[in-house]
Amino acid sequence: MAYVPAAIQSFFQLNLKRSLFRLLTIGQVFGLVAWDLEPLEPDRPTTKLHWFRKLIRATNQGYCLMIIVAIGTATVRHHSSNTANAFFAIRTLYLTENVIVNVIVLLAMLECQRSRPFYSTLLNELFELGKKLHDCDASINFPHVEAITDRLLACAVLYFSTSSLVDWLADYDPSCTFLCHSVLYILPNVINVLALYQYAALQLIIAACYRSVNSVLARYHDRQARPKVRDCAELVETLRRIHLKLGDLTGRVVGRFGSLIVCTVLSSFVVLNMELFNVYKATGRGSKRVWSASEGFRLVHTMLWIGMHGAKILLILYPGHRARVECERTGPTLYQIASRYEAAGRSNSALMKFAGQLLLLHGKRHHCKACGLITLDLTLISKELHEEDVLPMDPRESRDVPCRLALGGSVGQTGKHSSSCTGTSLCASSRSMVLELLSNRHLFRNEFLHSAHRLLRVCQVFGTVPWEVTLFAHVTQPLSCWRERLFRTLNALYSLALGLVVLAATVLQHAEFHRDMPFVTHMLYISEYSMENGVVMMVLVGCHYQRDCYRHYGEQLLAVAVDLSLCGGTVDFPRIETIFNRVLACITLFFAGVLTVDLLYNELVVWRFARSSAVYTLSNVINVLALLQYAYVLYVLYFCYYDTNRLLASYNRHLLVRGADDTRYERRRGVHEIVLPAGALYDYAHLIDLLRRTHLRLAQLLEQANGCFGVLIVFTTTASFVVLSLQFFEIYRATTVRPWTVTDTYLLVYTVLWIVLHAAKVLMILYPAHLVQRERDRTGPILCHFNPAALDSALNSALAKFSSQLLHVQGPQTACGVINLEMTLISTMVGALTTYLVILIQFDTAITQGQTADSNDPSSSSSLPNDTNTPGNGTTT
């Protein structure tokens, strides 16, 4: 490796120290970091220390002990005075919270003494990795980490200042009670959050290192931006060692903070349960309750505490998620450059060694665990929230292959051609193939545009696709600059008007409700309205923000279709067009029926009908059309995966009969055989490698699509769960409580339609993802059917590389890392819906019994609210 100048080394040291300077300094103030810590300097034994440094260490230990005693004393005093007479379950939760909080503080103070060797060793190793990356013409983005930590610290200061002020105003006692509460709640959480900040900062630095490794590999794939190194094998070997060291550092960071992470997750789970119960107690007593200013401040304080503990969970999970995402990007990046070094044995061997290391240490199913107890993955959020084979017919094999690539006959016929052609025949074949490639590209583009035309136009009518969007460049005559700006401005105003209509109708609809409803039902309705408006704004704004993605996906999918045509396959765009035209027709009929029932339910009153339609129908039309775009992209990917697998299976059959008699093979051939191009492309190793690159591109497009629609999927799934809970509860009340009327019939039909809609939205997300996952997982078994004993080293190498690549792109699809896009999510939702439905029925039964008791007791001064006619999503006024 090249020598790193001293100036560069000092620059690395300065950036590394600056990225953690403020965080470590504030940690020293609160006893989380040793006072005499010097980053990038080795820790020396106590016997060799100067007496002044020994004094500093002793003072630091006494300071940490004082914090532990202060928090323990405040805990004992508060528990004995305020929770001794509480209900047993509440008292147990408070006791659990207090014990875990003191354990967290104790762990943080004890880890302070271990921070010297940990930070000295870890930062020195990061410094060495930075020098090695500099040799590879890359750098670690330390300023970005520094900016993130500074913003987190500023947010923490603002948050805890606000929380302390609200706590003081809530108690109206700026004396011992306020001081006791601050020592008991504010100080331990400050210590906890600062400790988690250190963990998050280290994970972000590791993620930045992974990103630098991936950037070097990506630049080496680009011929024009390759780093200046003498040997590809040397570069890959260096990056492999860096990657291996980063994996070791990740494990050490998780091990260092593992016990703290486990205690923090348990504490946050307990506190969130208690604080949500406090919200219920504060808001679930009816509208006749007289609120005081102190109670209002306590409610605000409770909401702040809920936000803080939710942020703690994200501080633990999200930085590790970012590091894991960057780590898992390395495998697919390797396979993008692998095909260029097939002839260079040393380079290819280094690439395969790197790939094998990734499979052993950083595979798709590798997740770090805190103390072996908690998997540090964003899906933990959905698990915590949860604790509080009919398949479509496969595309027909008998479809016609466009243009049939007429230069060659069947595979059996072209198999007799020699792989070495004369210069004249190769040149003529190349010219013909270029012309044919351009013709196929034009044909596929027209079919692609035709299959997506109706969907795009309908989406543009409802503002879910920008008006000026085209899937390909130069499809239409470009607008002039001022016309394009005017067009975009009008489109933005139209989208803003749609959003304001839905928002205003929601406010008016909510104003008509009786607020005297049970707490749980009230919160579900509020959640429903909030998420509906959030989804609408997200779709209307997001389509403009990501307008370039439409052309990106169009060009990428077209390139995949052309690559498949070079291998003898074709994407069945007419079938996709048929599927989505039928889906659009079903959506039109469904919402027409919804509007009809809604009009009859509102007794033909136009104003009430328009208001409820804007709240429910318009918002859901926008949501469904956005999900249809996601489903369209996944269906195209599904058909591309299907054609890839079909081609591989056909290659395997042709290889098995390559030496068979021509007449015998002709009898076995049918109209469904794949027709391959003749000439230079007739090379099974080359064809399989081309399919491997196509498969990798499809995996990248799938990941990009899930990332683009991830937030929308999470919000839609959550909103559908809330609405389904409400609608099943409405069916229970409509069929068991009230006497039956015509209006109740309309309401029941409307509710059933809404259940069907939200169940269909969940299926619209999960089923295309299931189809893609199923076809993607079929590729590996098809590759295993190839004969490994074939005397063709190039073919065996291509098959081995393809099989190894599949191991790097396996794993479940996720939306923002929170929800696994698998059909098993339906069974999970059914179980959760059953649980919540039972809870809602229990609440309703208790309220009914309370009303009966109050009606039998005339002296009762208060009565429970009656909300049997409360409107909601599926229950309009």
C-alpha cells in the first residue's frame, strides 16, 4: 500500500476527533465518559500514571457514585410516598420502571471506567481504516456524522428544557417535589439518551465506512471513474479486509452497549404502557369534565414522555439499520464488476473470496443481537406495537415472441455452428443484431407505454402523478421553459386544492361528531383521520418530489426487457395491460357503488354527501391509485423474473439434448421453445452471465421500488388496520344493539364495502410482493438442475457466480425496514384484529352496563356518554 503523508494523517485525526468531540465532552459532564479520556491515545496502566491523573480518576469515580446515590434516594422517596397506595398492577409497573432506570444509571456509570480502553482502541482502529481507504482513493464522511450528532444534542437540550418547564408548571411547586422529580426522571433519561447517542454516533461512523467501501467498488465498475490503483486484486483484497474489520467493530460496539440497549428497550416498553394508560385516564372521562391548567400540563408532559421513549427505540434501531443496509449493498456491488474479470484469475478469485466472506459474516439473514436477546432490526417496532395457496395462472408459455429474433433458428439448429466465426460473418451478424436491437427496443417501448397509458392518465386526473411525466425521454415534444413552469405551477395548485378539500372536509366531519365517546374508540377515529390526511398529503407531495423516478423506472425496465430479448425472451406487456385495465374497471365500479350507498345513507342531502365523499372516497381513491403504481412496477418485475426463469429452464433442456439426434430433437421441439439469436451471442456461458446481470438489476429495482413507496406502505397498512378494527366493531354494534331500520341497512352495506376496500389495499401491497418473491426464489433451484459435470469451465463458472449472487440478494422485502412484505403479515393482522375487537367489545359492554346502572339510580350526578350513532369511516352523517 502507498505511504500516507503525515499531513493526511493529522487531517484524519482531526476529523475523527471533531466528529465525537462535543458528544464526549457532554458525556464527561454527566459521568458517562472518563474525564481523562484522550482519543487516539493508548490507555496506560494505573501504576504508570502521574499522581494528578490518579486524583482526577478518583474524583471521577466519586462523582459517578454521587449520581447513583442521588437517583437511588429520589427513587426510594418517590416510590414510598406516591405509589404505595396505588393499584397492584400500576404499582408493579412503577416499581419495574424505577428498578430498570436505576440499573441503567448503574450500568452507564460503571461503563464510564471502561470507556478509556474502548474508545482508545476503537478510534485508533477507525483511524487505521481511514488511512487504508485513503490508499484506495476514498474517504470517510466524518463531517456528516459530526453534523448529525450536533443536531441530536441540540434537540436533546431543547427537549429536556421543555420537559423540565412543563414538569415545573404541572406541579406548581418549584421546591423539593420538582427537584425530586427532576433527579428521578430528567437526570436518568439524560444519562440514558447521551449513552445512546454514543452508540448511534459509532454506528453512523461504521455506516460511513461501509459507504466508502461501496463507493470505491461502484467507481471501479465505472470505467471512467476508476480509482488509481495498480491491481484490481490488490484493491479488492484491501477492501475485503476493511469490510471484515468493520464487521468486527460492529460486533464490539453492540457488545459494549448491549446490556444498556436491553434495559432501555424494556424500560421504554414499560413506560409507554404506563403513559398511554395515563393518557386514557386524562382524556377518557367524558366532555363534562372540567379541565385545570395543571392537568393540561400533565397531559403535555405525558405526551412528551411518550415521544422521548419512542425516540430512544429509534436511536437504538435506526443507526444499526443504516450500517446493515450499507453492509448488504456490498454483495450486489461486487457482482456488478465480477463479469469484467472472468479472464483474470487473480482478480476473479479475489472477488469470489470477498463474496464468500460476505455470505459467511454479513449475509442477508445476519442481524446483530444485544446480549443475544434483542434483534436490532426495525421490525422490532412492529413487534412492540403488536404486543401492545391461491395464486394467479402463470403467464402462458404459448405467447408469441416479438420479432422472434429471426437471425437464428432453434437452439438445436444453431448449436451446430462453430463458436469461432470468420471476420466477415461476425461483422455482418453484429450489424444485423444492432439493427434488430434498436427495432426491439422501439417495439418494447411502445408496448410499455401502451400498457401503462390508462393508469398514468387516471392517476394524473387525481393528482397522484405529475401532469408532465413521461416514462421515456423524447416521447413527446418537450415544452418550453416558461410553459413547463406554468404547467408545474398549475399542477401543484391542483394537488394543493385536493389536499385542502380532504382536510377541510375532515375537520367539518369531525366537528359533527359527539365527542362523548369511549377513549379507545375516540383515539381510533382520530388516528384514522390523521393517517388518511397524512397519506393524501404524502401522495400528492411525494409524486412531485419523486417525479424523476418515473422516467428512471421506465428506462431501467425497458433496458431489462431489451436484455431479456437478447437472451430469447420477452416481457408480456399486453398481459400486464389487461390485468391493470381490469383492476381499474373494478375500482371504478367499486367506488361508484360506494358513492351510491353513501348518497342513500345521507338521505340525498348533497352537502352531507359531498363532505363524506371528500373525507372517505376521495382520500381512498388517491391512496389506491398510488398503490396501483407500486403494484404495476412489481408486476413488471414479476414478469421479468418469470422470463428469466423460463429462459434458464429452456437452456437446461437444450444442454441436455445438445448431443441428441436432430430428428429426435425436432420431434421434442414444440411451438413453446425459446428461439435464441445466432452469431456471437450463441454462448451459454455468456447468456447465463447476461441473465445474472439482469437478475441483479431486477433485485436493485425491487429494492428501489420498496424504498420509494416504503413510507406510503407503512402508513397505508397501519391505517387499514385501524379502519378494519373500527369497521368490525361497527358491524358488532349494528347487529347486536340497535333496532333495525333502512338507514342501518345502508350503514351495514357501507361498512362491509369499507372492510373489502381496506382488505384489498393490504392485498394490493402484499400479493405483488409475494409473486416477485416467489419467482425470485425459483431461480436458485433452476440453476441446480444444470449438469455440473459438463466439460465447459466457462459455463460452470457462470453458474457458480450466478448461484453465489443469489445468496446475496435473498431475504424478505421490507417497507422502511419496519414491515416485512410477506403474506404471513395477513395472519398477524387477523390475530391482532381479533384481539382489538375483543377489547373494543369489552369497553362497549362496560359502558352499556354503566349506563344501565345510572338510569336505575336517579341520584347519579353524571352519566356515561352514548355514542351509538357516532359516525366514522364507513359511518357517515
